[in-house]
Amino acid sequence: MGFEIKYTNTPSITKSMQISLEDLKLDQINVIFPGEISFKLSEKIQAIGLASLIQNDTKAATI
């Protein structure tokens, strides 16, 4: 499992995420951002809003 911290309110998949998934053979990447909700960016990448993380409410976007 990998983590990436973003300052944007609209996180998106980056080339570095794709490389990390492949090179490190990660099952999942969690992108933490200053939003309210959590949602999937792809099959193996999910965006987790900081508010959701604090409330431990990431079940809706679990991969």
C-alpha cells in the first residue's frame, strides 16, 4: 500500500502513481487530499478526503 499527499481539492492520477504501482508492485495507493469525501480514481487508486480520514470514514471508497 502506498500513500501520496496532495494539496489540490481535485486529485488526479499522475504518471508517478502509475510507475509506483508497477515498480513497487503495490496493491493500492491512497491519495490524501484536503476534501470532504473519499472516492475511487481507478481500480487501485483511491482519493481520501482529509475530513473522511479524520472521521475514519473511508469504507465507501475501499478498493
